Amino acid sequence: MEKILLVEDDQDIVLHLTSFLESENYIVENVDGQTKAMQRIQTRHYDLILLDISLKEGNGFSLYNEIKDYKNIPIVFLTASQDEYSIITGFNLGADDYISKPFKPRILLSRIQNILRRYQIHETIYQYKDIKINTTNGKVYKNNQEIYLSALEYKLLLIFFTHPHQLLTRNFLLEEIWSITGEDVSDNTLTVYMKRIRSKIEDDPQNPFIIQTKRGLGYQLGD
């Protein structure tokens, strides 16, 4: 069953929408603010997020950016506002859809189904040994069990999976991270992140098999 995170502080909407979506065989969890939403997203898997723009704690636009920096999850904005500025802002950020309250549940359901179908069709999968990356939803799996990486860990791991069996120097990795994220990562920070990634993907992090160290040269995915 697909799981939806509803970020909404209006409890009437939460109760009615949760009941409706659960009757359509979705799993729905709810939080009412920005901090709680990120705590859930960083520790649990969701297939889609319904995000209210007006929250008691934080706001939907800033939360959208925070979520997308962490993981690529489809997001639908919910708002009572019908002004042109909010609609344009939401779509300019890259939202998958936008629906104004009050909305008809079946219309929202149709949009949810279309978005999930679109993401599934355009899935891009990278795999080496027992590690799999789905770039559409930003999920990483080991032995078909999801493992959780930070945004930078995910982006660094993806560099290796898009350059399989190639020797990647430390300078190359630092330049790629800066190109992707705009973050100026130090050589020591790269070492720390490599250790963190290996602790999550390797059976024996002290003797890495998936990402191997080529002493004095750099790293390589596989042989």
C-alpha cells in the first residue's frame, strides 16, 4: 500500500481526508508543522506528500524546499488561498500539483493517482550487487530493505552509481558535490561522509566491497 504524509493543521480536514484516502487503500499519516514533517520524512518512507501552505509552525513553501533538498518525493500543495501569486510560486518551485480548498476528495484522489503513476513510469533505477537506488523517489535499498541516507550522502552515493567501475579521484568527487549542491565540501568532510555511507551499504565497512578504496588514487564502485 502506498503511504501519504499529510502536512495539515486543520483537524477537520485531517480527519475527513484521512478517512477518505484510507478507504481508497492508502496509508495516511499526519503532522501539523514543518519540524515534525522533516522528522518523519528523515526516518520513514512516503510515496507522496500533501502539503498545506499555511501552517502554524513554518510554511509550506520553505518546507517544500527542505523536503526536496533531502529526498525527491512528489508533493501536492493544499491551500485555502486562490490568489495568482501562491499558485505561480508553488509551480515555480516545482510542485507536482496544486489544489485549492475546499476541494472535492475524488478530484484530489484522481490527481494523486496520476502523479504516482507518472513517477512510477519514469523510474530510473541504478543497482550494483545488493544496493539499489531509485532516483525518482530518492530511495536507497540494501537487500530490498530501504536504508536512510542524508541528502549529501545520497548525492555522493549517486555519483558512484552513475560512474560504475570508474576510478574517481577525491578532487573529482569534491568538484561533483560542489556542482550538484553548491556546497564547498572539505577533504576531511568527504572522508567522514564516505565512512557514513560505507556503514550503511557495506556488510563489513572495515573491508568495503561495494565502494573500494584505491590507495593514493581515490575510490571505485566495484572492480
